[in-house]
Amino acid sequence: MNNQQYVSQVPANHYRFEKYFFSARWMSYFYQIREIVNRKDIHSVLDIGPGTPFLRNSLVTFREDITYKTLDIAEDTHPDIIGGVTNIPIADNSYDVVCAFQVLEHIEYRDMEKALREMKRVSKKYVFISLPHFGPSVELSFKLPFIKRVKLAWKIPYMPVHTFNGQHYWEIGKKGYSVQKIRKIMKKHFHIIDEYVPFENQYHRFYILRKIHTS
């Protein structure tokens, strides 16, 4: 499958504030920003399928030394570069980090590894990814005086068959897409620096990856 078979799934107004933003999504943006801002060896970012300029504006505020560019097949979101994640029209080793936050589920699972190889090719150092992680969760948070807040969360084992909903071709936690299976694929291409589900948004799973350089 090539990029020409993928088209924009939602119009640009899908990302307007009252429709797209809610508290859990705000927290996912926090983790995106934190992962980039806290790494002083990052000076250039390629953000694939960003949807909104939120990350761009945050980096202008907190890391004005970073060069930030976007890539998307959706021309109405006005990306810096028009293109798809499975065939990125950019030279090898062009950016310190290549990001794809909530993007890979929008392509068929059989194309996922091709997308990972492309992101690895374009990256000098890192690839940051988040993916939807389906599953009902149990969450507990409590705070006592003089004691640090305790947060606990876990997902109830329930893996239904995924049905394409017009946007997501697949999701972690659905039948055939286990956490272990996705992790194994990531390890084929990258060193996993960190992997986590933010307590505040149990639907997003983050992968902080370092490029494996091969001779």
C-alpha cells in the first residue's frame, strides 16, 4: 500500500477547541512537550500528523532554540511538508527527533512497520510515538498530608475485535494487537528508553525510542 491510498480522515475544523480538547488530551500534550523540552540534545523536530499547532506554540515558548516542522497528508491543516508517514519525502538523518503522536493507528497495521522504518531513517537520534491503548481501566488516586500523592491504574483484561470506525484501523488492547506484540516490533527497530501510559489519560500509550544505528 502506498501513500496515495491514504486520505485525510477528518476536516481541519475537527481540531477546534470545543470539539477536540478535553482534560485527558491536555495531559497527553503535557507529556509530548515534556519529552522534547527536557532533552537538551534535541534541536530539531519533525512532527507527523500534529492536527493542531499546540506543540509548535509550546516549543516556541519553552525551547525557542528548536527547529520545528510538520508533515501531513491533510493539506487543509497547512503542514510545512505534504507527505505520508509510510513514504516520508525527507532525507536520511534530518531531524533529532521524529514524532508521531496518535498517528499510526490511522494507517493499516500491515503498514505500521514500514512507517517505523521511515521514521527511523529520517531521525538522527529519537522517535517519539503515542498510540491508542484500548481497555477499561481502574484508577485510584489519593493524597494524605505530608505524603506524596499515590496514583495507581490498571486495565481490565478485555480484548474485543477492532472494527474500523472511519479513523482507527487498529488499537493496542484489541484482539491481535497486544502490548507485548507491539513492544516486540518496536524493539526490532529501536532501543526503548521508556514506555508508559499517563495516569491522566489511560487511552494513550507512549513510546520513547532511540534510533539503533546500523553500519
